[in-house]
Amino acid sequence: MPDLPQRAGPLAAVDMGSNSFRLEIGQVQHGRYRRIDYLKETVRLGGGLDADGMLTEEAVQRGLACLRRFADRLAGFAPERVRAVATQTLREARNRNAFLRRAQEVLGHSIEVISGREEARLIYAGVAHLQPGDTPRLVVDIGGRSTEMILGTGRRPLVAESFAVGCVSLSMRFFPDGRITAGGVRDAQVAAGAELEEALQPFARERWSQALGSSGTAGAVAQVLAASGITDGTITPEGLRWLIERCLDAGHIDRIELPGLKPERRPVLPGGLAILYTLAANFGIDALQPAKGALRQGVIVDLDERLDALRRVQPSDVRDTSVRELQQRFGVDTAQAGRVQRIALALFDGALPGADIDTRRELAWACDLHEIGLMVSHHDHHRHSAYLLDHVDAPGFSQSQQRRIGALVLGQRGGLRKVEESLASATFAWQVLCLRLAVIKCHARGAVRSDALALRARGLDALLHYGAPWAETHPRTLYLLQQEAEAWARSGPLRLVLPR
């Protein structure tokens, strides 16, 4: 088992939003959050998506330049103390993998693309930690290309959703070349209302008593209203109408002059106002208060909880809860999953005793979920399992991590060519080998000895050990192991070596 990471000390979150990139360094001590440093740059990555859904090279370069500066500040941070997350633009971008390879090299840390619901969950975690309270609350976060809405009480989110409408995308579509017209405002509100209409029932007015606006758009509007003497910073329908009139009077984003408005916020203000006014009108929000927390703090709080979980005898965080719920939802044979997990982890620990903890846990989760596709069909159930893992909402997991686990599950049986791209990672190769060997060992779906097989690594040779008496009493398993060695010889980066 690898050494456990230390929980104490600063943690860092990189929030790669559609409008701005943010770096937050903070610490959770005795349940209280303390900010150490904060950097923000307006990157407008979302404005760089072309008509084909591809990030332009100009937008890519803006993002990389920002991440280089963040990397300088993160020098000396251990990998487990940094979490970088990307949101709607990289959920949409067709060339996201190419960008992520370059971005991770520049930043020096892995970057996770998170789902909309996971983004919403983390936003609520940040707000609930920095602004605690037991009142039923609605939290709204208007980003560059998505809007998150969360209903919760205390630290617990009850409903969390993400909608593909944001201040950047709406401003680009309805206020082309920066021109602000009454027709554009009206059309933007209709478009926002159409996107948010499905939220009317789950976020109905009677379900909450306090409304909070998180992050950039709400904060910027609140500052303008306070600096102009219209409200004390509370966002009201009247205040929004006043602001919309001021934008119409200006006629162009370059001519918007309002107290408290930062220049970089002007291009996306009309779209943000359209979404805010639509929310106020359709959800009965008479007063939206700016929230103290946001996604970046939620990432740090969640990372702190993960590190704390690893210190326990039985590590467990929200991802483990998600795995148990998925097992229940898809009727998994948990006894079989447990057998496969015990064998796979014993093999993995023998081959790579110094592997990082999350790599080991990903293998364990893949074992837990490798048969969820049986709910769909016994035929090619590994493919159904992988598809479900790629697309199901699983709180705590990023899309990136779910796809890695999905690739492991896809590779649990059959030929290796279908996971050929993932096999370029040596760690993945060892993970999938251990899963495949465990599935073979447990193929009879009965009690098994965890010590019957042992695996050791010697370069790219995977040396499998078992005793002659065991081999003589398990001829069918031995046959399957020989078939497995042939499969790796045909197309695997590792060479599975059986005893002679």
C-alpha cells in the first residue's frame, strides 16, 4: 500500500470556466475555510468554440498562457493537493482531448472535465461551507456557457441541475458585434426561458425560502446595483429592469459605463442580465443575495474531505456512496463484485506496491461496477457496463474519471484492441490486467482463495505465480489463464508470463 497523503496544509483548486479561469488556494481548519491566495483571469474559452464545436487555436493559446501563470504559483504543490476542473466549454468541445493533453503538460497537474450535475454539487458545497444555514435555499450560478441551479438545506443538496445557457453564449448569439437592442434582449430572455423551463417544477418557489447567486454574473450585478445606489447589493426584478434600461441606453457594450462594473464584464453583461431577469420572473425570485462561496471553494472542500477519508481504516467518500447506489440501481451481484475486487487488488498491490491511492481505488470501483451492464443484456455485458459508466450521473466523479473506469470495465474480457488507446498508459495496462485476471479467477462465481495467484512486475513482464497443486485442481481456470497470456502476446503492451 502506498503512503497516505497528509491532510494538513493548503489545497489548490483550478476552475477552468467558460469565461474565466480561477486559481484558489485555501485551507479547511476545524471546519472553517481560510483563503490563502486567489488569481483570476478572463480567458473567454467559451467564446472560442466555432460553429463546428471546435476550440480555435486563439482560444487555446489564451487558456494555455493563463495555465502557465497558474503553474508558477503551484510550484511545490504535491499532485494530490491540487484539483483542476473544467466545465461546460470542455464538455462541449469536440477537440477537448487534444486541448487537455496540452493544458495538463503546461499546468503540471491532471485536469478533470466534470459533468453539469457534478459542477452543481460542488458549487453548493462551496456555498454551504462558506455561508452555512439551515434555511431551504436556492443557489444559482450563471457561468459562461451553463447555468447551475441547486436546491438544498444545510450542507445537503437535494436537487442539482445544469442547463446549457450562459452569459457568454447568450451574449454572442443575441448581441452580435456588441450591439444591444430591445429585440435582442427580448429574444435572449425567450431563449433563456426555453432552456430553463424544465426547472420550473423541481425549483418551484414553495420549495425554498432564500435565493443565493454564486460566482461572477451575480457578483458583478450586485456590485453595480450597490455602487449605483439602486439596492444594497440585493438583486431584485426592479434593479434588473433598471440595469437592462441602462444597457439599452448605451446601445453597445463598449459604451456601458456603470459604477462598479469591471471592463472585462461588459461583453457578457447583456446575456447575464437576460438570464437573471428570466430567473427572477419565472421562479418568483424577489431578492437574490450574492453568495460567498462558489465552485472553486467547493472543489477545495471536497478535496479536503477526500484526503480525510483516506486517513480512515476504511476510506470512503461521496464516490463510494455513488458506487453503492449504482450497484443497487443496476442489481449488481455484490458478492461476486467483492470477490473480483479482493483478487484484483491483491494482484495489483503485488505488481505495483507504490501506486497512488486513487489509481488503486479506481480499480476497486471498476470491480464493483464491472457487471452493471448485465441489467441490459448478458450478451456483451462489458460493453453495456462501459457505456453506462460513460454516461450515468455519479456524484463525486468527474467525467474524466468515469471514462477511465469505463475503459477498465470495457477491457475486462475479450480482445485488447478495443482499449488500445488507453493501454498507452502503463498504469492502465496493469489495472486492466489485474481486473481481467480477477474475472478469470472468479469465473465460477463461488468462494475463491485470495492467495492462490500472485503477480509481480519485472519491467513489462507480468509474472504470474501459482502452485502446481492449485493448477492441477483448477484445469478450467488454468486454460483461461493460458488464453489470457496469448491475448496479451497478440496485442498487449505487457507480457503475461505463466509458470512453466
